[in-house]
Amino acid sequence: MIQAAKNYIRFLWRCANLAFVGDWRYYLWTGTLIALCLVGLNAYCKQFVHGLVTTNMSDQVSWGVYISNFTFIVGVAAAAAMLVIPVYIYDNEELHDLVIFGELLAVASILMCLAFVTVDLGRPDRFWHLIPGIGQFNFPHSMLSWDVVVLNGYLVLNVYICGYLLYARYRGLKPTKWFYIPFVFIAIVWAISIHTVTAFLYVGLGGRHFWNSAIVGPRFLASAFTAGPALIILALQVIRKVTAYRITDKALLTLRGIVQVSMLINVFLLLNEVFKEFYSKSKNVSSATYLFFGLEGHHALVPWIWTAVIFNLIAMFLLILPMSRSLKWLDVACVLAIVGIWIEKGMGLVVPGFIPTPLGEIVEYSPSLNETLVCVGIWSFGFLAYTVFLRMSVPILQGRLSKATENTSMHDVVFPEEAQTIGGGSKQTAKA
Amino acid sequence: MSNCNQNSGNCGCNKPAEGVSRRSFLRTSAVAVAGVAAMAAALEPLRDLTDYTSMEKFFQKHYREMTPDEMGLVLKRIEKEVEKQYGIRPHVKDYKPMDGVEFVYCLNLTRCIGCRKCVHACAQENNLSRNPEMQYIRVLKMPHGSLNPEEGQHNYSPAQVPEKGFFYMPVACQQCRNSACSKVCPVKATWTESDGITVIDYDWCIGCRYCEAACPYFARRFNWTKPEVPKERLNPNMSYLGNRPRRQGVMEKCHWCIQRTRAGKMPACHDVCPAGARKFGNVLDPNSEVYHILREKRVFIQLKEEVGNNPRFYYYFDV
């Protein structure tokens, strides 16, 4: 028992050490991210002292970029399921090892989500009021309490699954199915639940017509399953480029299939919503009018949403056309889809819900500099977390960091190329 | 992996060359010092932090969990804090709902002239922040023929009210029976009491503003920064759930002047109204004016009835 704990602590220690080893590109990248994190932390400290007055939110538009980013990133986290489902339900071998990368992305995303919610709180010092048992948790009435449960649960599930599989690989043991397969299936359902619950956060508000629509939930899922795997496609190519890890084109093209179908559904659902809003011309169409065309001389969001629509449409056509079987075009489509959905699911969903107010007042919103810097900080933190996770997991998956190689220095674990050129390693070496 | 490429100079394995460890020690130290300095610079704004929280405040229980003794201590502490900040010793009480009372508010749209005297009386009574300026009541200038708030004007300022062709509709918290705000609050910091007033525990609210998004009446207000009330305008008659000074980062809203109404008085907005448009009272009392209005008036409405929150605030006409 003590030996097992010792082994595990040694494993964690070696992983932690690994985060500090890399070439100049790694140091430049993580150094930049850390600097941006600190810029964000500085901006948050200002907000902490002076209050949310440092943002451009108001009583009229009481949620802004923080909750917008939160909403988008929950979708990214949920999309890890889109890698897991093909592997564990359809036995897709091509994606098998890549599941870990998807789940690590989910972990980094949930950390970002929690950060975005925390910075949105007026009294972060009272966070403990949210802890079930100690505080006053309004479960099951408040959808926000559901969100606390599902997000933290999802975080734990993914940390556990990744942690278990990586540790098993590290020890050179075959993972015991019963120890993780049930959790994989729970995590699949859970992934869908995190985004559904986040959608219900909005859908449940009867006083806000723009959100109080049954299609919001399905649209959330469709856009999440577009933007998430698109982000994974890009991430996998970066991994392939900067590490010696082998990822096949076929795996990327499998993901392309997922993004393709999700994007079609996403655009179709958007069309449904637009039709319902504008054809019936009810009194409740003012938020949608504000979003797409502007209202009474106010059109701050109009350029944004049309950018999103155009990006989404171009991405959709690129994904349908055979040209996106070439990675260059696939990357373009993915970037367009991610940016388009980030606008649409973020600012395009959260902000117009508040405009006009329930009493018909029109107050516009665009983020303040301080608010933007906090967001930059949290995004950098997310990228940093994902980078560090990959730095730790890639050598484990390749067998370079394992119990058997306990006496190898961290430097050798990270830079195997030199060793491989002599040993005539079969693995493809990274291009510099 | 042990047979490392000796040609590459910077492979740190096996036997490191003499001096490398010293150099790497210096490098590590330099990075660590730079890191600490950068961290300190990032945290620098925290130096302006004054009176954020204390052990007592941090561990203070939810309003409904406190024993009378604990509440007594909290009220004393609040009095001391107010005295320290404003130089005035206030009376802070925890007014409880009265048995057999359910409050209802009725507002006569035929009579309201849109003078906004209620708005200002409310600010004075309830110690609303003057900087930034906060108001619980929003008066809408409505064109004849519509009750849709979207048709209303918020920022009217003619030389004289009322103006021809318009009527005026003051809107504040509607004290709903099925209140969306208390349903969505993740920490039960807002709830409806037995006399029908929806209250907020300012010391429990975490400031997530979900209630503000949920409210169909734009009734809730957030303290985006530290609220300021001039010393000479502070109302020293305070209640825990009502008009005691609020802190940065929490919600507040109209509570039907809990410190007045639970002591048998009428709300400030009611007393100040020069047109007699406001009627407030106990709907369970057959002799009350509100009982009479809801019984006798042919038309009275709840704002946004279709949303289903079932307000205790009614608008009626002289018909």
C-alpha cells in the first residue's frame, strides 16, 4: 500500500518535472502564456478591488464576455465525447489513443469554465456558499446549481479516466476494463449533460424570449460538436508537428466527418430559429432583430453576427466539398467554424438576450479593456494547462516516460530524437 | 534511450560537464526571481483593498440558519460598521413578518402623473447608492393604448408632467408569488417571506446575477462597485433584510420598505405620491383598501401575466 502510494507520488513528481523541460520553442510558448496569465491576473485584481464596475456590464446587460466565453468553452469540453463515442461504441481503432488528447482538452476547458464563472462573481470570497452540505445549495431548483454539479463531476470523471489510463501506461500494465470503461460511458452521457444543462441555464428563463426556446439546447449541442472536434483537429496537428507522436491523416479525416455532419445540423437548426423568429413577427422578436439587423439605431452586434453566419456558411461548404480532405482546407474550415461558433454561442447568444431589457430599454454592451484582459488571461491559462498536459502525456503514451525508464533524465525523455537517430527508431521524428 | 547522442552539446544526461550545474543553478534562480517579481507586479492592485472581509463576515451563516442570539451579534456588528463609516449610530433591526398578513400593492394608472417623486423618496428611505446612482423604481412613459413596456420611454424629462397622449407606469419589484429570481438563485440568498415580500440576504449573495437575468420586470440591481450614500442623507432606521447599507458585489431590489411596512407603516413611495395613485395593504384584511380594489375594480392587471410569475403588484384603472 505504502509502496503503491510512493510509486504514484513518484509518477506525479516526474510528470511535474517534465513540465519544466523543453526546447526554446516550448519555453517561448509557455513563457508568453505565463506572461499573459499574469496580465489577466493583474486585471482581475483590479476588478476584485473596485468591483465589476471595471467591466462594461450594467444592470441592463448583466452578463457579458465572461459568461459568453464560459458558454462556448463548455461546448468544447463536451466535444471530447465526440472522440470517445467512435472509439468505445464503434471500436474505431484509428482514434483510440487520441481519446486521451480529447479528454485532456476537456479537463483544460473545464478549468477555464470554472475560472470564467469565478471572475463573473461579485463576491468570490463567498464561493463556499455553493458547496453542497456546507453552504445553501439550491438543488434541484436552480439550473446554476445543476451546472456546478455537472461541470465539477465532468472534471473529476475526465481527470480520473485520463489519470488512470496514463498511469497504467506508465506502469506498463494493461488497464483493467472495469476500472475505467464504466466511467467512459458515464462520461459520454455526462458530456451531453454539461452542455444541455448550460443551455437550460438560459432556456429556463421565462422572462427572456430570446433564450426561452426549446431549440436552444439542441443548437448548443450541434455547435459544440462542431467547434469542439474542429479544435481537436487543429490541436492534433500541432501535437503531430511539435512532438514525435504519430497521428494518422485518417484519424483527422474521421473527425472531419463528425465536424461535417454537426455543422450541417447546426446551420439547419439556426435556420429553424431564424424562420420562427422572423416569419411570425411576434412582439418577442426584438432581441433577434437587434442581433441581426439592429434596433432603433443600435447595431453593435450586427457586424459580429454576420461575420459568424458567413464564417459558418463558408466552413459548411468547405466541409461538404471534397477539397477539405486536404488538411490545408480542412484547417481553414475548422478555424472559420471555431471563430463563427465562438461569436454565435458567446456574444451572439448571451448579449442579445438582454437587449432590449424586459422593460424595453436598449443599452448596448461591448467588453471593457480590463474585462478583455481577464479573458485573455483565462484563455492563456487554458492553453498553458493543455500544453503542460500534453508535455506530460505524450512521452507516457510513447513509452518514454515509464516506470521502466525511472533513471532516465527528464531531458532525455523530452528529446529522444538524438537517441533515436542512433538507435534507428522506427517512429517518425518530428520536423523541426 | 541511455545511449544518447554525444555530438549534441546540450543533452543534459549522464555526466554533465563541469560548470553546467552552477550555470543552471544561476539560471533557475534568475527565472525564479523574475517569476516572483512578475507575480508581485500582477498582484499589485490588491494593495488598494480595504475592509474586504473578516473571519466573522466570512463565516456568517445564512439568514434563516441564524439563532436569535447570533442575529443579535450580527446586528450589533452592522451598527458598529455603519457608525464607523458614517459617524451615525443607526438602529438596525431584524423585522419579522406579521401573522395573518399578506401584502399587496395596487397602482392606479389613471392617476399616476409620472412625477417620479416615488423614485426619489425610495432612494432616501432605502439608502440607495447616490454614486453610482441606483433606483428601484423605473417609471415608463407609455403611449395611450398599450401596456407593452417595449413601447415605453424611460428617459423622459419634459418641463411639466403629465404630457398629453401618454400615461405613466412605475415598475419596481412585483413581489411575485412564483418568483423566478428565488428559483434560479444557486445559494438561496433570495426568497419570498410569509407576508409576500421577496427578500435578499445581502451577506449571503455571491453576486452571480442569475436572478437579474431571470427577472421579467428589470427589478433587481447589482452593486457594480462600492455604493456611496452621503452621510447627511443616511436613514438610520434600518433593517437586516431591508435598507441597511449594502456592499460591493451583491444584489438588491425593492422590498416594500420592510423596515416601515413590518412596523405598521406604509412604503415611502406610497406616502409621497401626490396623486394618490398608490394603494398598499394587507390583502387578507377585508377592511383594507387593496382588498376592496381587487374585489370591486372591473379591470386590474398583472404585468406580463403570460410569463406566469403571478405578481402581488396590480395595476388598475378608474373604471
